[in-house]
Amino acid sequence: SYVLTQPPSVSVAPGKTARIACGGYNIGRKSVHWYQQKPGQAPVVVVYDDSDRPSGIPERFSGSNSGNTATLTISWVEAGDEADYYCQVWDSSNYHVVFGGGTKLTVL
Amino acid sequence: EVQLVESGGGLVQPGGSLRLSCAASGFTVSNNFMTWVRQPPGKGLEWVSVIYKSGSTFYADSVKGRFTISRHNSKNTLYLQMNSLRAEDTAVYYCARGGAGTANDNWGQGTLVTVSS
């Protein structure tokens, strides 16, 4: 089955740029979605189809996907961005959806 | 406004059954992919099941043969019938619009299922 690998944690100072990686075999050939989840809340999609942003999501959130790594980039990080972030893809070989293990973003 | 409201969670003994409901408003369930995702306490998100617009259904290996996803079109409601429950099924269960290759763009608030004797 398809596996997505994320770093457990990423730390960044306010105003800096955070990059969260999501590794998977030939992930560049798949569409990747990214979710933000704050404690006690349901997940919210922040980037879909590799690099598109839903309405209401700040332009500070962006995504890229190539080769074996997809990346969520958060520019000008704010304290309110502190959350868990998950990548997600659809494995068309078995019609299953796969989540990465999640990355805890800490704003220093 | 799109809204999803789950219900039906609770405490159940190992081997027991539970049916979760997800009432939708602001859109038509049968015109969308609909998904169940769960999250064990303190852990990450785990995809559980999806129902396509066509009615086709797919399940994670961990629940296949025990869980059944369905929908009631006139009630605009999604369901998850869970049988032969195990301790490892303990989690917050979320319903979400979207699935397959499309992002889950709307989520419910979640309902907690605890499997314990």
C-alpha cells in the first residue's frame, strides 16, 4: 500500500517561512491535499490539488509537488498557524485514500 | 451554508455494534463523494471509507468486512454501520464531503466512539 512520510515536527520563528515535506513514491504524479488541524477542531483543507487554495485561506499558504516530495510552504508564519498539518493523496491502484502521519508546527 | 453534523458515537463493548449518522445541509449527499475519517486519541488521521456518487463503496483494510458505509438520499444523511468493534476502533469519527481524488472540503465536528469493557 502507498505510504506518505512527514516529519513529526517543524519549528519556526514568527515571520519566517515554514516548509513541511510529504514524501511518497512518485508523489509528483498524484494530486496532494493539505489539511490544518488545531487542537479539538476538525481538519480544514488549506491547499488542494498540489497548489490551489480554497477561498478564505491566506496567500501565505502555498504548495508544490514534484518527484518524490510534496511541500507545504507557510510564509510569514504567525502564532495562529501553530497546528498539526497532514498531507493526503488518493491511491488509484486500490481506490484508497492515504494520509501522512502529520507534522506538528510549532511557532517559537 | 454547507454543514455536516455527526451523531451516534458512544461507549460500546468489544464485539458490539454502533451506527454513526452524518446529517448534511447546504448540499446533496448523493451528488458528492462522501468520506469517513477517524482519529484515535492523540494520533493522526486515518481514512476509513468512501461512497461514490455512483454508490460504489471502498474501505480501509482495517475495517473491511466489519464496517458499512451507506446513505439515505431523502434524508440527505450519510451512515457508518460498525460491527465487531475492537479496542483499536476507538477514535473520533469525522464525516467529510469529498473523496477519491478530490479534497475533503467540509468536515463535521466529529463523534467519539469508545470501545471498552
